[in-house]
Amino acid sequence: MKIFETHAHYDDEAFREDREALFDEMFANDIDTIINVGASFAGCEQSVALADSHEKIYAAVGIHPEDVEELTEARMAWLKKTASENEKVLAIGEIGLDYHYPEPAKEIQQQWFRRQLNLAADVKKTVIIHSREACQDTLACMRAEHAEQIGGVIHCYSYSKEAAQEFLKMGFYFGFGGVVTFKNAKKAVEAVEAIPIEKILLETDCPYMAPEPNRGKRNYSGYLPYVAERIAQIKQMTAQEVIDITNANARKLFGLSAVQD
């Protein structure tokens, strides 16, 4: 079984010159399925366009916390309509909280995070959550909006193994990518050790955070075998077992059939 890439940004300008060639290469080799995840509103539109034009690419639509100030009621209506009517849209994301920079204000981020959690519940789609330096407020928003009834993944999980238990109580999955291969990735390694393999997904967040030995380069889904191999080492499994289980996890979470032609 090939790899299910659960979080990519191929709408990014970094792929403008060779996007289609990369798709041909990846699908001919290690990659089975890709979810292209919206962040800005334009990114959501482009993600849907990529999904509509490529059989094995799906989309998530949602506004990243750094971009929530561009949200309007009209754009929320577009997100709802698109997620409701387009079968290639599998999730609402990426949404969440990011306190690394002072803007947008925390209150504004929380408002739109909760609105988008509600939207996901309305359209019966899972969520892809971005959370950086905002663990407790993320949990508080999720609990307030009954995220355990929505389901989803904490993308690029960066918190402690103890915090992971709180997300696990709500039934959430955890996305891991290149960071787990870094030499200083103690926290990520501890989290992978503590989280059941049945709750782990493979992702790149490309073009960002390429794994070792390609750290610093443009990331892409073709590097995911390095992530699978590192998780296999941590879990004392084979890389193929990691790929097979995480593929099944992704198909279960995002509502795709277990076998794809």
C-alpha cells in the first residue's frame, strides 16, 4: 500500500514551475492520495480546483488563524456551500489558533476558530486543526464546541505527550511530518511513543519542514518515506506497517473507501 499524504499545500507558489511533473512522479511511486489543505481564502479556492482536476487529490477548506481577518460572512457561506456540495472536499481546515505572533488578536482567532468548528459540525465534515503556542485555548475552544462529536486531526502535532492525552480523549488523530526526523525532536519523538499508531497520520505540510536528510529544502510528498521510517523506528515496527496503518487511519477519518483503484 502507498502513502496517504494528509496535509499538503501544492497551491503554494513554491510549486508553480513543476507542480504537474511532481504529481506524475509521486503517484507513479510512493504516494496514493493527497489532501491539499486551504489556509487563505485564495488557497481554499485553489485547493478545490486542484481536487476537481486530479483524481487522487482531495481538498480541505478553512481559514488558518493567521488569515482569519480576511473572513467575512460571505466567505463563510462559500466555505459552507463548497464543503456541503463538493464531494472532493473532505474536511474543514486548516483552522485553529496560532499565538506565535501578536496578530491577529487571540480573541479574534478564537471567535473564528469556534465559528469554523460549528461550520464543520453543520456540514458533517472532520476538521484539520493548526495549533501553535496555544494548547490550552485550543482545548478550551474544542471542548466548548464539542469537537469530540466532529472529529479530526491535530496537524503537525507539537505539544507534549501529556497534552496528547487530552486530545485523545476527544478521539482526535495526530499528524506527524518532517519534524519527527530532526535531531532535536525530543518532544515529537515522545509524543509518537505515547500515541497509539492507530491515531497517527502521515503529512508533510509541504513546501515547509522537509525531513532529514533534506532539511532546509523544499518539502514535498515524495519525502514521506523518511517520516514513515522514523516513526517505524520509534514504534519498533516496519516502515510498511506504518504506511499501511496510517493509510487506513486516514481513510477512516476522512471517509474514503478502504480500497482505491
